[in-house]
Amino acid sequence: MWVFRDFPARIAQHTIDHLHRSLWIDRP
């Protein structure tokens, strides 16, 4: 099913977005 195939991609996108946002906010 497409749900199981899209699940890892969704998690990766969310994780990358969170890390990218944290890195940009972490700047002094």
C-alpha cells in the first residue's frame, strides 16, 4: 500500500525540516 511506502518519506521529511529549522534558529 502507498501508505507504508510514503510513511518513511514523510518521517524523513519531517525530521529534516525539524533539523533544518533548529539549525537556523540556533544561530545567535
